[in-house]
Amino acid sequence: MRVDMSVVERMATADLSLLQFSLNGQTRNIGVFLFDRGSGRLEMRLRRRWDEFDPDEMDVLSALEQDLAGKLSEMGGEAFLAWMEENLSNTLSVTNRETVPVGDLSKTADRLAARHLQGTPFVTHLPLYSLQIAASPERENLAPEQTGWVEAPPGLHLNEKMFVAHIAGRSMEPRIPDGSLAVFRYGITGSRQDKIVAAEILGVTGEHYAIKKYFSQKRHSPDGEWEHEVIVLKSLNPEFGDIVIDPQLDQSVRVFAEFVEVL
């Protein structure tokens, strides 16, 4: 296969370094540094949860981000990275720089952090799926696949029914911003009414997976049972319309998860 070198030369790149913590013969990645030589900008991502470390280690490591952020602000990206490479060793160290392709520097840093800062599943991290849950009309999605793990906030109690997915679209803003990562929990506890849910929509052109506020209206069927007369998936952003599901038109919705919070 012939490679167009002009395209390769135009690709944006940045320097990737990993911050590592070593103790008792065990080395763990605890930070990602992504440095853009052209702009001098450095994106830093550190672990937010230290549950897997000993209490004495947790006290030191939890204060690390504030200390490093202060030095980065004072020195600037290039001097800060050089300082770490020169001064850190033994317990805390920085790996040799690796050139990686980048698009958006911040988003690339987030993606690399999800790849390199893995912890214990469902203790510190949640599975990230390729699923793009639509928060806008006329957006179709492919079957989701797990692409990695994402570190969860310290105050969130994790379980194996939880997962993380990307949000695409603005209809649930400002509560759920376009492009954000959101935590969901499989299944619904109690009534679905007025809850924000992730749903698979069948029989409606333009959407497959969506995140909306759920509303339904029921009626008695001829045989005396309750049935859905209409289901409305509501947008929070008034600029966007709602999705109306009419069971009489062979339209249906499968609610498979409840929204928990934005990361």
C-alpha cells in the first residue's frame, strides 16, 4: 500500500508521557501528559480515585494534582515537562516521550487517559462504550462495543450495571452537554415517568439510541388491561422538539438505562 507522505507530514502530533508510581516492585500509571510543541500547551490528566492504594499513599497522591497544577501554571508546558523529566525518579517517574497523532488536544488527552489510567473495574472505573447516545434528531447509531474504561468520580458508588457513553447533540442541554461523557445504569428503579433515560427507538425514522426525559400516557385496552396510548421522549433544550411514539403505528421504545450523571 502506498502512503501519501504529504498527508502524514500534515498530521498534527504531540508528545505523550506517562506519570508512574512505583512501590514494592509494582508500577502503576497515575497520570498522562500530552504536550503540543507548536503551541507549548500541555494537557495533564491524573487519576481522580486512589481507592486501590494504601491509606498513607492516598494522602500523598491525592494532593499531587494541586501541586503539579501549580508548577505547570508557573513554568509553562515545556519547562514543566523538562523539570519532571530531570527531577522525578524512583517512586515517581515520567516515561520517555512518545509521539502520538492528535486532533483536538484536550479530547486526545481524555482518550489516552481512559486507555492508560485503568484501575479496578466497577471499583474505580466504568466500561466505556462506542455507543453515541443521540441528543439530537436524525442521528443513527451502530451497535455499541466496549472501547475502554473511564475513571469515575470519587463520590459515585459503582456497580456492574453502570456504564459510560458519549452524548451527541444539544437537545438535553444545559444539563447534559453535547460531546460529554455520561454515566448510565442498566434498568430502571421504580417508575420511568419524568426520568431521563437511554432508549432504543424502533419504527421511528432517524434515531436508534436516544437520551430523553420519559413521559407516557396510558389507557384501558378493550380487554380491560392497561396499555400505552402514547409515549413522549422530551428534550430539555426548548430549541429541539420531542419524539412522539405512537404504538398504533407499530412504533415502540425500549428503555434500557437510566441517566446517572455527567462526568
